[in-house]
Amino acid sequence: MSRSKRWYRSRTLWVNLVVLMLAAAEAQLGMLKTVLPGQPYAWLAFGLPVLNAALRFLSTTALTVKKP
């Protein structure tokens, strides 16, 4: 039997949600320009794939929408 976990237990999905909220906040409020040097979207475009790759290497179980 394969191991799986519910989708809401995924660190990768939570990180992506936080980055999505940061990008939306930046688009509306411009709040990251005061914290990050350069272009905030460049930081997000570089950082998100790096974070996703790191979390992918840590992943050991599949995701499921239904109860495992």
C-alpha cells in the first residue's frame, strides 16, 4: 500500500500559497520594494523554484484529495 497524505499537509503547497499572497500584496501595496533590493518579482521568480526544488527533495509521500 502506498503512503499518501492529504493535500493540506503539503509544505510545498503552503510555501506556494505564501508566495502567491506576497506577490498579490506586492502588486496591490508595493510593500516588498521597501524590504528587498532590486525588483521584488525577480526575487520571487528566483526564490520560488529554489524553494520548490528543496521541498521536493524533502518530500517522501504522495498527495491525495481523498482520505488515504
